[in-house]
Amino acid sequence: MGGVGSFIVFENDKVIIWELLLEPGQQTACHTHKYDYIFYVLEGSKLEVFDKHDAFLFAFDANTGDAFAFTCREGELFSSDGKDLQVSATHSARNGGKTRYREILVETK
């Protein structure tokens, strides 16, 4: 399984900050979120989400400047920002758009 981002920018005993970069068509490795997190979209695109068996679940627009927040509970992620998204904590994501996608993701330990 992979990490929740492309690389860790910073980590201490309270947070892990990741940067995620996906070129068009590029997909993350399957990964599992263990912590609550937020992400801020630096360069937006359409994201496609897949389960641990690589089955397509849903797609959503992650536009430049958007922020998303999730609570991790019992292997599931629930949006805590009013966007009404829910997904398994174990999943992968693919850039389904035509432009590069880039985000900063902050996990709270």
C-alpha cells in the first residue's frame, strides 16, 4: 500500500503534511487513511475514487481553492465540511481530468 500523498512535507507528533501531485490519468496507489484530515486544492481537476479492488466508486470536481475535511471512523471516511461525501478509508484516486492535480493534505494524529 502507498502513502496518502506523493511525499511528506512535514511531520511531528501532532500532524503529517503531504503534497499530492497527479498528472492527467495518473492514479495513486491504494492506501489507507488512519487519521482525520483536510486537504486544500492547489491545482484542481476531476478526481475519480476507487475501492481496494480498483472498482470505480464515484468522481467529483476538486477545484483550485477548494478545501475538503474528513473524519476517519471505523475504516470509513465521512466528510466533516458539509459536502456529504463518504468512502472507505482504504481507496485510491485517479486524476480523471485534462490538467495536473495538486493538493496539500494535513492529517491530525
